[in-house]
Amino acid sequence: MKKLIILLALGLLTQSVQAQLFSRERLSNLETRDAKFLTWGYFLGFNSYDFKIEYNGELGNANTDVIVSPTTGFNVGLIGDMRINKYLNLRLEPGLYFTQRNLFFPRIGDEIDALREVESTYIHLPLLLKFSTKRLNNWKPFVVGGVSTSLNLSSNERNPEDNSLGQFRTSRITNYFELGFGVDIYLYFFKFTPSIRGVFATSNELVPDNNPLSEYTSNLSTINSRGMFINFTFQ
């Protein structure tokens, strides 16, 4: 599913760019849009979150390593864009991100007990710098990077129940850095922007079980979220 979404997004990008480059019509849409100091918009998109896991002691043991199975989630949010100069913009993109990761613990004998479904609902707050090229006809590629933080409304960090009662807990607050690319496409009435962005957590999200000898968390050192966003922006 994730590969299909990526292929569809890349296909849309390629088709749009080709249409702009090779179309005989050279009318410029929204010529003054980028001259505004502040602009607003919204985005819809998809996400795929994973966990990078570090272990205590020996690594690479198939009998103890946790298997992470990501799923495809959904994003929705708002955009505030501040123009710094012709090629540089500062962006705030608060959004709501829904996702799920399935964790399988091979060291647990019972198949049902070995599976933990980690559902996450993030309030995601990124502050980004957008570096754009010169506009060519009705399209303009860019790269974007920055830092972000998120509040996980489904973290269970303060839940006294742990894996012994079926609850895998993670921290409520997570910090990230982000890097991505996309292209602004200037349509007649609005600017449409497909983009792809990677996010990488810099803080440990593991909340150990109450029992220090827990079969689920005793051999885990850190877990860090990694994610990929495919967003479609309308401004």
C-alpha cells in the first residue's frame, strides 16, 4: 500500500511537471500570489510511521528483536506561510496525524500476547524553512526542512496498566527533524502542492513496563519514530 501511494504521488508530480514544461500554453497563473507576505492554506495526505529500536546487550538476535509492521495513516492540517524573500519561506504546518504500528515480540510464546497494536493520534507542530527555485512557467520545485514536536493523544504514558495487561506505552511528547521536497503547481484559482517528507524522532519514546524484568521492554533501550508523509496542499 505504501509503495502504491508513493508511485501515485510521483506519477502525479511527473505528469504535472510535464504538462507545464511541454504545454504550448504559457499563460502564468496567480502571478502575484508569491509576493504576499503571509498566505494560508490546508493540506490532506497520508503517512507511514515506523520505529527504530535500539536494544540492551546483544543486537541482531532473531529470537528477541521486535518486528515492526507499519500501516498507512491519514493527515489533515493547516498551513501558515511567511515570505522571507523570493526563494525562502518560513512555514508553520499544525496538523492531526492518525497512524498505527503493529509490534510483534518473538520471545513471547503465545501469538496473541506477542502482538501489540500501537495506535497513535498525533498533534504535529512543524516549523519549516522552504527553499524554492525560480518559478518556471506554472511550477516551482522546492526542498523543505526543519524541526517539529508532537503530542501523542494515544500514548498511554500515564496509564498505570502496562504490557502485562495488554498496553504498550509510549511518551506523549516527541521531537523530530524533517526533510522533504515537492513542487508548487500554479492553477487558475489556487496553488496545488504535492510533497514528500521524512521525519526522524530525536527523543526516546519508550515507557518501560513496571516490572524491570518484563519480556516486552527489559531488552529495549530506545525506540524512535520514523515516518514518511505524502501531503497535498491547497493555498
